[in-house]
Amino acid sequence: MFIDSMLKAGAAAALVLLCTGAAICASQETPPAVQTPPAYRQVTDEIGRTIRVPRNIHRIVSLAPNLTETIYALGLQDRLVGDTDYCDFPPAAQLKTKVGGAINPSLEAIAALHPDLVLVTKNLNRLETVQALADIGIPSYATDPHTVDAIIASTERLADLLGAPETGALLGKDMERRIAAIRDRVAPLPLRSVLFVVWTEPLISIGKDTFIADALQHAGAVSVIDSSQNWPHINLEEVVRLQPEFLVFAESVDTAGHTTDTLAGLPGWRILDAVKHHRFAVISDAVNRPAPRIASAIEELARQLHPEAFADTPQSDKDNASPAPPSSTQRAKSSLHLVRDFSMPQECACAR
């Protein structure tokens, strides 16, 4: 009996030790290795290119003024290490390291900034620039919005790419709300026929498939020019035949040549009803840039074309204040910027 009891006790103790040892061994097993996410990812830009970019983008070079503006609107300006000579809004952008112009930036200056990503836009930057950046191992992301809605979507995609999707979504919704409010005010009113003047000599206007033409529609206007070219050269005799109700200018065009003050004395122009009756709308250069400030440009134009629709509402102060009035040197620079913006290269960024 005693021996049986001892045997049973021994067996029980052995079982306890076995189980305890197994538990200890189990607790000492190596945990599964943590999977490190890849340092790079593949994304598709707005013109269909698949590019390889760092998962975390900390250093950005912008090669277009509208992209610089968008980075600031998203609050990501601390990541912007360089931009072009013509990136002038907001004023703080003028203090960033400059890499030259949008058409022919300095590759050496870009490379010296060690960017994770260079931002380009199809209608302004050249294919050669994109290819040269790829040759030295610097990825570039191209944007290409052609409508106001596309500008909003492009802003949101860029925010997502740069790791700020919530900010991009909020900014996009705010732009949609503001533009919808403008559209609701002008919708009951007849559209104003306008000539948007990109440049006066030679006379250049906008085509029907540009974001500016779409912005006009949101402001309660329609361009008298029905061209499939983005920036068509226009015969003044054709404008006289069409007799637009208003001539629309960006500030840089009007300031550079004192346009609205001198048109009445120029042959051809002075027989336009819009010139005779001084029906000009001069709005900020934001209208030339597919960036978040396009909402403000639309409101500026709508207020000038349809003042009766805004009689009860003060001017919106949503965006940052504009820079101080330009000096004569800055005016010349602005006019050069406009010419370069609209003299599109034969091959622009990834025109494939």
C-alpha cells in the first residue's frame, strides 16, 4: 500500500515537472519575426506612369508654381526643400532654394538637395527633365488636371502620396463647398460671354478643354473661343465678330502692359463693345494655376460678372493675403512667367 502510494505520488510529481518544463519551454520559444514594411512602394501618377517612390517622403522639390502652392495649402511646406524661380505664392515660397525655371531647371541644383521626390506637371515641365531625373535615380510624380473637379482630385491624390490623406480630404471638401456655393448663386443668371486673354500680342486665349475654361463656367461665364487647342492664337477680327460681353485678364497680364488702360487706343480692340463700355474683369493670377486657390479665382470672377448675386455677401478672405504690389522688375518677371507658362513645350512631362 505504501509502495503504491509512493509510486502514484512519484508519477504525479513527474507529470507536474513535465508540464512545468513544457510551459517554460513554450514561454521561451522565439516569437514570430516582425515583418518590416518595404522602404519603397509603387504608385501611378496622373498620366499613367508607374513609379517607385519612398514609403515616407520627407524631401520634395517642386518644379511648378501650382504644385508649390498645393504643398503649402496642405501644410507640408517643411518638406519642400526647393522650387522654381517662379514659385512666388505664398510669399514664403520665394525663400525656398531655387533650382531654376520650370522649362530648364538645373539638375545639379536638384540633385544637391537630395529629394525623395520631384513634383512635375505635364503642361509645363518637359519630358527630357523627367527622363534626366530618372537617369540619376530621382523619381518624379506628374499631375495633369484639366477641370476644376480634377484639380480637387489631384490635390487629394497628392496629399495621399505625401502621407496626409486626412488633410487632403478636408481641403478637397472645403473647395467643393466653396465652389458649389458660388455656382448656386450664379446658376439662375444668364451666362456671360467672355474672352479670356492669356496674352494680347500675339492674342492668345484658352481652349475648351482647359481647366480655365471650366473655371469660367463655374463663375457663370462661357468663353467665346471654341478651340480644341489648349492655348490658341486668335485673330482679332474673329473676336470682333464674336463680340464677347467681357474681357477677362489675370493681374500679371493687365499690370505688365497696362492692358485695360490702353486697349481703347488700339486698332481692332477699340471697336469691341466690351472695350467701348470698359467691361473688363481683372482677377488674381490664381486663375492660371491648377491649385486650391482656383476657388478664390472663381469667386473673384463671379463677383465681377454677376455682382447682383453677391450683394449680400462680403468678399471671401479664405486664402492667404496676396504679396505686396510688384515692382517694375517683378512685373517684367511676371509677364515672362506667363509667357513660359502658356508657351507649352513640344514634349512636356511624360507626353506619351
